[in-house]
Amino acid sequence: MSTSSATNPLQPIRRDRPVGRYAPSPTGELHLGNLRTALLAWQSIRRQGGIFILRIEDIDRPRTVPGAEARMIEDLRWLGLDWDEGPDIGGPAAPYRQSERDDIYSAALKRLTAAGLTYPCICSRKELRGIASAPHGPDGPVYAGRCRGRDPRELAAHPAGASLRFLVEREPLIQFVDRRLGHQHYDLMQMSGDFIVRRRDGQWAYQLACAVDDGLMGVSEVIRGGDLLDSTPRQLAVLRALELPEPVYEHLELVVDEAGQRMCKRDGSVSIGAIRQTGMTPAAARELIMSQPVKHH
Ligand code: GLU
């Protein structure tokens, strides 16, 4: 147990072995794509004799489904996965549920703000979508910094409150080496612009929570779906600004259905529940998961 983390919530856990994680959002049942990611992340760490973490990414409360976390834990165990740290067993970097890490994200935000790297924004999504000239990035219009330097009185008077954005201008160029895809190079000014770290309703943004957690939990390898490749430069920007250790990233191919469409949790036909209902053994399920067609990113 790290004693320093009690005094400084932004002190990363010291690790002497590789650390991996699986970080599902409890918004429904796990599907074949999620399970492939979980298996590959787990196998990689087990091969290296490292530490595997289960982290529940439940900051998006309206999308969190009651009971989904317990179900995921039961399904992952049935499949044969185990973890050394997680919400059900605790560990040195607890809590392992994002909904319980408010104080930690607040401390991170405070540090970013003290470094002059955040600012409040009162632009609504509708307003931003209405700017016809705004270039589009992977997650919508690129934010051109409309609220940078806005009068604090104007912000304070805004009835709907303000979100907080991370200022990318100082270090917009992000490079990293993806273990599967090789060298990656992004310009955040073109990709997202200043991105949201806390929404106006107070909800933490995934980019902030995930980066802070990976850094503080001492995660050394992040193996996840290729759909999150676009998030990595934003998460690295946060990690670098907070001077937290950076994991190595590996973004996987996406599992597709027969029609070549990406799987999503809403599609019940490929859920773990459906697999279990067939009476298949865990070993057969693992084989099925690993033999799914994938689309190269
Ligand atoms: N919670 C995210 C999801 O379920 C994954 C985040 C990550 O692996 O970084 O899609």
C-alpha cells in the first residue's frame, strides 16, 4: 500500500511488474468484441507474469445499467479471466470504480487548472454544430477555442453553467508508438481542438478519467479496441501535462459480424449471455471469441 497516495492523490502507484487492465463500461452485456479485447489484454499480462486490473468505467451515470457490473464480473470469471485488483477484491490503487474516484479527478483538474491548462466553456453542442465552417474530427466538430479568454463575469452569469476544456495549444503535437500499428502522429489542434475534461453537468470526461486512472494505477500496457485509437493522443496530452507515467498502447482490430459491421452492446445476438445459453464450455467460448472475423483498422 502506498502511503504517499494518502497525502497526494496524484502519486502513481509504484510497480515492479508489468500492469495491464480491462476497463469495461457497465452499459450492457459484453459482446464478442469486448471479450476478445479482455482476453488479449489478460493473456498478454499473464504471459509476462504481470498484474491485471479490472476497472469499471461507470462515470456516464445515465448510461450505466444497474446490475451490469456484477454480471460482467461473473461472465469474465466464467470465461476464465482473473484479476489481481478490481472493485470486487480491492487493491493498492483502489477504488477501481470510476464513480468512486471523484476526489482524484478533482485533484487532477486542480493541477491542470493551476498550470493554466483548462478554461470554462459555455458553448452548447447545438451552437458548435451550427458553425458550418468548423472542421470535423473523429468526435464531432473541432473546437476552435471560442471561449478562450472570455470574460469571467459573462461565464459566471451563464445559467446552464460551464464545461471545462483542456487547452491543447501548448503541446498540440502528440506522437507515440502503437505496439500493433507502429508510429502514430497527431495534431490535436486539427483533431479535436481544446477538448472537454468536465462536462457542464459535472460529469468527468472519459478522456480525463481514463488517462488519470491509467497513470495513477501504474498501468504499463493498454490493450483495447481500435475504436479508441483517436482517444489516445488526448489521453497522452493529459498524462504528459500531469507528469504521470505513460503506458504502451496496443489498439486491436475490431470484431465484425457477418455483414462486416462493428459489434455493439445493443446487439444481443452476440452477447456473452447468448453464448452461455448455448451450453458451450468456457474453452469453446474462448475459441469462438478468438476466431471471430476482424476488420483491420
Ligand atoms: N470503458 C471503455 C469501453 O468500455 C474502454 C476504455 C479503455 O479501454 O480505455 O469502451
